Amino acid sequence: MAEEGLLANANALIEQLQEKIKNLELQLDSQSSEKTESQAKSRTEGARLTKSAGKEISEDEGRIGGPFEKNPNPEFINNRIEVFERLYKKKQDEIASKEKEPIKVTLPDGNVIEGKAWETSPMDVAVGISKGLANSVYVAKVRYTRRLGEKQQITSGMDELDEVEELGFDKGELWDLTRPLEGDCLLELLKFDEPEAKMVFWHSSAHVLGECLECTFGSHLTVGPPVDPGFYYDAYMGDNGIEAADLKTLEAKAKKIVKEKQEFQRLVLTKEEALEMFKDNPYKVSIIKNKVKDGSLTSCYRNGPLIDLCLGPHIPNTGKIKAMELKQAT
């Protein structure tokens, strides 16, 4: 009887071990499958970036080609700022010279606000209603009933962003709160609970991340769109990776940027001006050459030292972001 009891216990132990081995095999299969899917996704995203950028980008591993060394606060940042400031002053002088014709701004409740074209902004309207409203809105939506001058057709050259950022005239245009209005219009002031406001918020957050990457590592930025929820920024750093400790460094940098309340400044560019602006970034140069048609316009936004090819719009300043957490780097 004792021997039979020992045999039964041994068989039970064998069955338990076999069950554990089976579970381990399933776990390994699952991990292998996830790794394969991740690799496939990386290859797909890499191919997307290469296709968007055109022939000047290396096909090697689907990334921008060429050597790369980490270089905090690279010289190309100052070169780009010099070009921006020269062109931005020219643009502001043009706006200042325009006739400030009276306009009517109609709010959703039917109230009409008197303003001046090329001077009154959605933020001016919000402040005129209440300081609390001005602090709670993130972006405006404008539908013109009488526009002074033609609407400029602008492309960013980035397919990934165009569908998110350009709503089209019939549905209204998303409009920077600080950008002067250009005629009689219907105006909505969007708070964070509106889907469009959330996407603008995430997009502006991506620009903060882009500033962190450029200033900390000298990265060549590619695209940084919003996603639901959140954002990411693709950047080329050669064979250099970003470790967990680097994420904390980037978060600390982002905290400083938020505290500085950097304003987002919009600038419309010709194709030639855009090529001059981004001459040190091979990815941006390639998409400008391949995606922006000759004779057409594009635009960029500046916050602090970052200047990025972008349709916008953006939140008024980085101070509205409050806090940022970076989850991972791949």
C-alpha cells in the first residue's frame, strides 16, 4: 500500500511538471509572436517614413542614412532661428501694413462681437468674455462668411498630419487662438473636452518632445503627430538608442519648457524659404522637395528653439501642457 501511495504521488508530480512545461511553452510562443509582430510593425513604420521622404533617404533599415553623433544644442538650431526671425519679421510687417477693416465675429449663442481684420484674435474675443474662458480654451474653429483676401492653400508635406490638422473650409478651420482673424466669421472656442482641442493639445506636446530631442541629443526630427490619446516623435539618431534614464532626462527638460511658457509662432513659407529653413535636416529637405509643389506654400511653427514644418494649429504656449510623462522609446 505504501508503494502504491508513493507511485500515485510521483505520477501526480509528473503531471504537475508536464502542465508547467506546457504553460511555459505557451508563454514562449506568445512572446515570440509578439516580438515578430513588433519587428514587422517597426519595418512597416520604417518603410512609411522612407516612402514619405523620397529618394534622398537611405533604404538601409528604413531610416535616414548617414553618420550621427549625439550633440546637445547643435549649431543648426541657431542657424534655423536666424532664418526664422528674418522671415517672421517680414511677415509681421506685412500684416501690420494691412487695412484693419471692421469685422463681425458671431459666437455659437448668436452674440456678435465687433473686431478688426488682421488684428482681433480668438484669444482677444475670449478675454473680452471672461478671463476664466480664456484660460480654459485651447484652440478656435472658424468658418468665414466674408473673408478679406483669398484663403492660402498650404501643405505640410506630411501625409500623416494632413488628415488630422486640416478640417477643410466647409466644416470650419481650426485656428490658433493668437492668430488674427481675416474677416466676418462664425467662431467657436474649443475646450479640452472637444476632440479637436485634445488633438491640438497632443500635437503641441509632441513639439515639446521634439525640442527635448533636438536640444538634448541633436536628433534629426522626422514626424511628430498626435495620436488618441497621446503623441510620439520619430527622430533619427543613427545607432544610438534611448535608455530608461534618458526618458527621465527628457521629462526634466520638458518640465523646464512648460515652465517657460514658450509661445507657438506660425510662419507661412514658400518652398524655397522652407528649404533654406530646414537645410540641416535631410528628412525635412526631402519631404519639402518631394511633397511641396513648386510655387506653393507650406508653414512652420516655432516654440523656443524648436522650429518645425507643420500645418498647426497649436495651443497658445507650452504652459498649458502642465505635465508630461514619456512612456517608452523604441
